[in-house]
Amino acid sequence: MFRLLRLLFALWLTASGVFLLSRSLPADIILQRLSVDEISATASSLQQQRIAEQRFRHRLGLDIPLFYFSLPTAATHQQWQWHGRRNQYHRWVQQLLHGNLGRSYRDGQPVTTLLAAALTYTLPLTTLAATMSVLLALWLATRLAVHHQIRLLALRLLYALDALPLFVLALLLLLLFANPDMLTWFPAYGLGEEAELVNTSVLERIGTLLYYLALPSISLILVNLPHLVIQLDAALQQERRTAYAATARAKGAPEKQVIQHHTLRNALLPSLAQLTDLLPALVAGAVVVEVIFALPGVGRLLAEAAATHDYPVIVGGVLLTALVRLLAQFLTDGLYLLADPRIRLRA
């Protein structure tokens, strides 16, 4: 229970910090970045422009103080002042407790609606990449532990692959397998036309989605696979030299059975900690691949929000990323207990 409260406090502290930093700019600067076109289009005179600016400021909630109090500043000669509950942060916390993340500065849509729509594309991408990364890491590490003659070459290739940044790897796959001058096995961008999915079965829609997500998911798999395999391989090599593994070999068990039935479970324990970083890394990687492959997911939504200073969407994305890390932590704790029931997690 204490672990849950501590993680929730960290989640709240992170979101609060992002919210306060995003609103720390003066309101005039925020309005200048967001509403110049809108105010200029609706105002023909200076007075009308000021009225439109006041309305826009009220709609964004910038016409009230930022926090419960304001500190004295030498530049404006402002004294310490208590504002009470009528401030932007208190209003944001009240809305957050009711599941309301605010509205987008760009189009006025609720942030929860935008994130939910984007998650319908990001969730299959990250789920597929996470599942395949773990399964491929298990398969490849156990094969390398059995077939020693290819282990050194495979590890060198994995180290070389680990040195490639995600955007370089994604662009290489794009140029190799979605290029008319090379190979056109996969689409270069997007998710296809909606008209193509009309009057199609569920299996056909799933197949079409997987077809368009092939290169983005392969990019995420390849960038996360090396450190998973390298860590598990090192743990397996250490477990192979233990006394219980030697005893299993003395009883006539082949090396493959020793790896799969004796050493793998213990070797998984240090590797399970990587799952805490795997899921947040996939969410962060989705920002890159969704921009490169023009996918309408959370990553592209956050990239566009950062470019247009859409702070409510940015804060919502930070909350989502922190929540994913929280879920990854609980998943890792549960897998630790399954792998070794003798483990007792402490607060």
C-alpha cells in the first residue's frame, strides 16, 4: 500500500511540475504564441482586438493567478500575496480528480478525447512491439546459450544494432522496404484509406492494421531487442556455471533441457527489472516512429502539441507516460513473485 501511495505521489508531483512550468510564462507571451491568428481574424480595430484577447484569456483560464500564492519579485516590485483557491492550479487539480484534463488550445477538444482517439493506434503498436521484443529476446538468448559457436558473432551484431538511434533505424527500414527504388514490401506512411476498410471482416481489418504497423513495430523491436538479449545472455552464462546446472548435466540432461528447465527461471530475475524501463521506452519511441511513418497516435499528437505550445495536451501526455511507468512497475513486481515465490517485496 505504501509503495502505491509513493508512486501515486511521484505521478502527481511530475504532472504538477509540468503544469506549473507550462503556465509559468506570462499570459501575454502565451497568448502571443497561441492566439495571434485567431484574435487578428476576429478583431478589426484595436479595441475589438483587446476584447477578443480578454475573451481568449478567459477561455484558456489565464485571467486568474497561477498558484495559491505569488512570491515577491524585484522586477515588478510585487509583494507576497495569497490568492486562495481561485487559481489555475486549484482549478486544474479539481478537473483532474474528475477525469478532466482540460481542453486543447488548438481546437478546443477535450484532451481525454484526443488521447483516447490516439491510443487506438498507439496501443496496438506498443503492445505488439513489447510482446515481440520479450518473446524474441527469450528465444534468441536461449539459442545463444545452447549454440556457442554463433554466440560471439550474434553478440557483436547486437552491440552494433544497439548503437543505432531509433530514427536512423526507422529511416533505414523505410528506405529499404518501402522505397520504389529498392523494395515496396510495406507502406511508407499512414494507415491506409478508410474506404478500404468498408465492408471488411474483423480479421481483414486486423490484418490491414498489422500490415501498416509492420515497419514501425519492427523499428521499436530492433531498438529494444539488443539490451534485452545481452542482459539475459549474461545471466544465463552465469547460471550455467552453478552447481545445480552441473548436477543436471551429470544426470544426463542435454544442454537445451538444462537451459530451459533449470537455469532460465533464475536468469530471468535480473532481466525482469528491464520491463520497468521497456514500456516507457516504447511510449517514448512511439513519438519518433509515429512522426516518421505519419501514424495518428499519441506520439505524433504530443509532437504536434509541443510544436504548437498546446500545454494541456502536453501535460496529459506526461500523465499518460507516468501512468505507463507506474503500471510497468506493478507488472514487474508481479512477475518477480511469479518467477520466485520466495521474494517478498518491501515498501
